[in-house]
Amino acid sequence: MTDRATRYLYLARHGEAASEGDGSGLTATGRRQAALLGRRLAGRPVSVLHHGPLPRAAETARLVAEQLDGVRPAMCEEAGDFVPYVPQRSELPEDCAEFLLNRLAGTTARERTEGALLAQRAVERFTGPVPGGEERHELVVTHAFLVGWLVRHALDAPAWRWLGVNAANAALTVLRYTPGRPPAVLLVNDQGHLPEELHWTGFPPQLRC
């Protein structure tokens, strides 16, 4: 028996919410998306389900868990909605620096400090092989920013590169951490479990494929 085993990390953005800017729960569309995400994962050996503290993440996790045998959702701050990293202009490509900095201009000093701490804690909690000899399949129901941050981390990309890695509502991203191997990105923003009319919510119309 080895002292570490493979972790499969499933990341899902919450279902469509009535509003992204407050404590709203899911819309009827968001509830359908969450149930279908649960059905997608019902065939996988998911044994751990984390979710962020906001109602839209908690409701999504509850609806997903209804499709999973014996899995109980657990809230954690590391799965919350926060800005993980705010770059300096010197880190950014000149042709997009202004656009990216404008996106983050409203972030307060407190949000930057707290976000950086939560981002580091999320990496420590959710990434890498797991202790013991049995592989683990765990799901984190979260928000788009954390999905982008953990994909960036898996690829060992520059810290600012979480920007531009987006996630649609109830889309699935899967990362694999195997002892002795680099992290693998198996899926990103996969919406195959959703019918076409439920695709790409959470994206502005001009960015929908």
C-alpha cells in the first residue's frame, strides 16, 4: 500500500441564480441544471461534496447530492466566491493589460487580501494526491473564479492566468492528481449533461458558443 493515492477533483459552477450580486438562490433553470449535473455524476464514485457558503452554491450542492448515494454536502469557505489574485500591470501582456485591470478595478484592498488567503487555502485543501492507498473522487460546487484558479494552478500557469478561464453554470471541470505525475486537466467547462437550451448560462451573449 502506498502512502498517497490519486485524487479526482470535480469542479462545478453553481446553477443559474436569480442574481449573481446578492444572496439569491437558483432559478428554475438553475435547479434543472443542478439536477442534471447530479445525474451526470451519479455514475462516478464521488464520496466528498464541498460547496461554498452562498445560497446558490448550497442549493446546487443539495440538488446534486440527491442524485448521489450517501454523499452529504459540506460547506467550506475555500469553495466560496472570491477574487483569488489581482496582478500588477507588469505581469500582464501589454495588449490586454488595460482590459484585465479594468475588470478588477472595483476589488477592495480587503477583498484582495482575503481572496489571496482563501485561494492558497483552496489549493492546499483541494489539490494534489490524497493520503492513503485509495483514490478519492471529490466534488466542489463553487464559482467561476475558483474554477479558473484551480485550472491555472494545475497547468502551472502564471498567477494572473486564472483570468480568461471561464465556467458556465453547472458546467463540469475535472482535474486528476496522481502521485509521481503532473496534474492532468481532463475536462474544462463540459456541458454535455445539459440540453442545448441550458448551455452557456452565466456567460454574456457575445461569449456563448
